[in-house]
Amino acid sequence: MSIADFYKSRITVAKVYGIPVRIDYRWFVVFALSVWLISSNLQSYVNQISSFSLPPMAPVTAWILGIVTTAGLFLSVFGHELAHALMARAEGIEIEEIVLHPFGGLARMRSEPENPRAEFRIAVAGPAASFVFALLALAAAKVAALGGYVATLVIFFFLGWGNLLLAVFNLLPGYPLDGGRVLRAILWRKHGSITHATRMAGICGLLVAATVILFGVYILIAPNWRAAQPYFMGAWSILVGLFLLDTAARIVKDANNARQVTVGDAMSPAVAIAPELTITQLIDDFLPLHRQTSFPVALNHELFGILALEDLKALPRERWRLTHARDVMRPIAPRFFVEPSTTLDYARELMKRNGVGSLAVINNHGKLVGYLHSGKLRPRARRTGKKAREATV
Ligand SMILES: [Zn+2]
């Protein structure tokens, strides 16, 4: 079974802020393992927690603490994902679902963030929430220790360190971890290309994954590693590392494919308007048939400029009849056209900055051959960025 299949079998358990929360079936196995790990630890060993030295506990107490602590840890993962989801929503991105899977969680977004700043904010929201949970839990543990409430102390102690681990681990600088997305936002801002940034952050993700796997191997074979459950921890690190490796490899591959997608693959046939067309004709005859927010102004495939509908807002209605497309268009300039062989990646960035959100496509004879509209890229082109998004931890 491929790792991607992990996502497929899941049930909806709740709706929070209108967002469906789904749980992977394998998640229950991990839940049971975590309960067993914590309770067997509490039953079998003397645990040094804060200033307390806890003797091995009675089985019932240990099991109850194991269940409550595990539930708390999984709620923490959910809180982490919810923080991503709410920040994404604040940035205007719709959330499809939150999934809790065996290796953590995922807030799946409908689209990519618009700019590096949004990407950065969404990425750091999760670890920031985990840090806050960690501080609150450790403070609660401190209070419980002062009051001598041992059971409460155990729960908050585990929750505090668990959340701290969650925050720090997720900040490792490799995609698909949050730290990798922070890195992606920084590279995106620096070089102006999201595909290049995704590819570099994905390569860092491969390195992080390899490190996590090696760490797991080290725990397994190190002679004096004093972890309570070295075999479990080692195997778990290796599994998480393999999961990250698989995801990062897919991200790099997608980014490589995306780099090869050209404007020619994504453009639509150009629906051009003649320079002499009046605005009345445009609005009455043309617009009902072609729902676009801008049009190339051309005659016999020769481009004169781009007419953006928003530019018409300033034009009083009584002047529509006497005004021609050429009077209100934005005259041709390098920021308004590309060639079919230009990468879509470059064209996307240009569309964001050129003020009309679209580009005319001109061949090497200077003829208008197509039109590119940021909201209407053809399916093959649209798909490329989205797969990577699905892998966010
Ligand atoms: Zn996260």
C-alpha cells in the first residue's frame, strides 16, 4: 500500500467552525499504542516527573492516566491543525477538511496562499499554538506539583512536553513540515517563484526525513541510549521519517513537473476585441457571451493593449456610446504579454504584479495566439500546485 492510501479511509467525527474533522482508521491503532506506551511506563518504572519521584503505579490508575493523556495529546494535534486552518481562513483560503492521521494532522486547503506573507502566517500558526499549549500545560503541571496532585501533574507534564516536541519537530526546515513551509515562504519572497521555492523546500524536506530515519536507527542500535522504550521510539522515528521522505519526494517531483508547464499548455484561445469597439457594444453584445474581467484589444492578431473591466468603473455611463476600446485600454507594454514557451510559473508571478491578472500570449511573429487568465488556467496547469498542498503536516 502506498503512503497516499493512508489518507483514503477515514470517518468524519465532528464539524468545528464549519470545517469537517476526519479521522483515519489507522489513527485508532496509534491511539491504542500511545495509551499502552504511557500506561506501561507508569506501571513498570520509577518516573522522575518534575521534583516528584513516582513509584510504579497500580494498573488501573496507569491505564486511566494513559487514556486521558493520549486524548489530550491528540486534542493538541487537532488544536495545532485548527490554528493553521483558522489562519488560512483569515487569509481568505477555504479549508476543505482537517484530517488526523497516524503521523499527525493536516489542514487541507482549497488553494495555495496568494503570497509569501500569507504562506508564512499560515505555517507558523500551528507551531505557535503548540508553544502556547505547552506553556499552559507546563504552568498547570507546576501548580499541580505545588498542590501535590500527582495524577494531574502526570497528565499536564506529558501534555507540556508533548506539545513542545510537536512545535519544535514541526519547525524543522523541510517541506512538508511547517518549518519547511516557512522556508518556502522566505525563498518565495526572495526569488519570486513559488515553484522554485517549493522545490528547494522539498529538497530540504528529503534531508530532514533522512535525518529523522538515521536518528531512529541510532536509537535502535546505540548501546547506551536510555530511552524507556528504545525499540518503539526507534521504529516510530523510522516510520515518521519514511512518511516524510515519501511526501517530500512527491513534492519535489511535482515542482519539477510544474517547472516544465508552459504558457502554451495553460492558455485559452484569445477572445479579442477590436480597438474601435465601443464600450456599449462591449457591455451589451460581448460581455454576456464572454465572462472575463479583461480582454486583449487586437485587430488581425495584432495586439494593441488590454482592456480591464475595472478601468470602466470610472467612465460615466453616458459616455459608453462614444468611447472606444482603444481609449480606455492599457496600451501594450512588456508586463502585459508573454510567449507560449514562457514557463507558467513565471507567467503566474507576472499576472500577480501587472495589475490586470491576465496576459496576452504572442508568438515569435508578434501575433496574438492566446490569452492567460489567472483565474482560468487549464486543468493540467492548475493541478500542479495543489498536490503539494495535500501533504502538509
Ligand atoms: Zn503544522
